[in-house]
Amino acid sequence: MPPTLSFTLAHYLTLLVTVLLVVVEAHLPATGIASELPTFREAPAFRNGRECRNRAHGESVFHIAMTLDATYLRGSIAGVFSVLQHTSCPENVVFHFIATTHRRAELRRIITTTFPYLAFHLYHFDANLVRGKISYSIRRALDQPLNYARMYLADLLPANVRRIIYFDSDLIVVDDVAKLWTIDLHSRVLGAPEYCHANFTNYFTHRFWSNPSYAASFKGRVACYFNTGVMVIDLWKWREGRYTEKLETWMRIQKRNRIYELGSLPPFLLVFAGDVERVGHRWNQHGLGGDNLEGLCRDLHPGPVSLLHWSGKGKPWLRIDSKKPCPLDSLWAPYDLFRHSPSLFSDS
């Protein structure tokens, strides 16, 4: 075979392998294949104090929704542990977990063995509901279908669940969640900490602001940024207002015209900003994971703290395992129930 032909075939094979690797990678989870789910130590049993009413009284139950997947499972477990440790009536907390994968049986087993006394439900979220509506964002983790499950809570949860607290899987609660649960939403559908000092225009592209019909969507509203990782939602009002459909409408517009860059957050801003019941900032000390590109260390915001949220690229469990933790990651570590594999030199 002539040398030139051999050279061409070699390059062709190299190119073919590269393309195959790119295609395979595009279908893997954001952090790679998780062959085994992590294991966790059993949490202690948390019992109600004498002042707590029995869970049989519906008004005494606190409903919390979180997602479960292999990538963020360690964060979810820490979040649940933190809620139970700090609430005055832990037996009155009911968790509603949402998962997309075929490994729901394994996830159920992990929750049951880690929290034997926990009241919880596990729901299947059909990724096909959003797969055709998601457009790529600045960080791949934001493009996972489960990141959009918060839009479908009213469809997933039973009709008798009127109110839900939604928590992301990268936070810990250091206060009694009952204080958040009992906030008055008044006539509003959603409550969350707002941050009106943020430059709101940065959350949308020039194409959005240069389109008069899009920009007019905020007319008459004092629109402020809020983080969707901590929300109190009236599910009955959500269903009545058909808010899932409103969010999906903006997702379809985004798919056609590219009006924002950040995953599931901008549709919430488009639908709710300026009509959010304001919750104290103490309930979402967010951004501890840094920005969405580098994930650098950050300090706490001034003021009291009831919830610490590692939103952004840097997650505390990853930084701890890499031996490069940020100072605030030490506040997350006590809630980490992850069972580390014993070292070859361990005597245990």
C-alpha cells in the first residue's frame, strides 16, 4: 500500500474513533457513568417533641420535594439529614422524591436504609416531557431533564398535597423548616427570597430585550431575580393558573429564538418575577458553589443564616474528596453520611 494511502486511512480511523467518543459522551450523565450508587451510614432516629401534633392531623405535616439521581445523591442525603436534625417535629416531615432513572428501586432502598423512620414517596419523572424542549445552556448539568422536574410538581404529587417546599440537592438547612413552611403566601402562587440588586437584564440575551413583544412580558412588574432552588409553592393555585403550560411556552420560544442561557431558571423569572411572595434572605444563602463556569470559593452574604446553598459549579462533596475544599464546605461536611471505602491501610 502506498505510504500516502496508509496515512489517509490512519487519519480516517482516528477521526472515526473521535466521533464515536463524542457521540457516546453526549449520551452519558454530566459526570460520567455511575456503575454503583454510593452507600451511606444509617442516620439516627429523630423523634417529635411533646409540642408536636400527630402526623394524622393534615395541617401538621410539612411536605418537601427533592430530586434524586446518582450524580447529586450525596447532596440529597445531606439535605434530608440537615432538615431532620434541625426541625422540631421531624416525624411530621414528608419527603417527595422525584427520579427519572430505571434505578428507582435502588434509590428507594438507599433512602429506606439510610433513614429507616422517614416518611417519603418516590415518583417517576418522565424525561420525555422536557427532552424536546431543553436547549443547551452554559453548564451541562443545567441541561439534565431532572433539573426541570420542579416545573411539574403539581402534576406529579397527589391532589391532596396543597403546599410544597422545593429544595435543590446541594443545600443544607440549619434552622427549623417549620418556619419556612408557615410563611403566608397571601394571594401568590410562589414564595422565595428575592434579590432586587441583581442586574436582571443579564439573565436574558440581547435577542430577548430587542424584541418588543418579549420585553413587554415584564411590563407592570417590578421584576427581581430569585433562585429556584428554594421555593414554597401553593400547588392548588399552580394548577388553577396552569403555570406548567406557561413555563413550557417560554421553553418552546427559547428553543426557537435563544432568549436566555441558564437552564430552567429564566422561564421561572419570565412567569413569576415581580409576583413572588418575599421570603427572608436567610432561607437561601445561595451561590456558595461559585459561578457556573469556575466554581470558585465564596463567602457568606451578610445577615442571619437558615439555609446554605451550594448553587453554582462547585459542589462541597466533590471539593472535599479532591482535597481542595473551600472554607465554607466545612459547614456541609457534618451532614455528609457518605460511607467511604476503607483504605488499604485502615484497621477497620
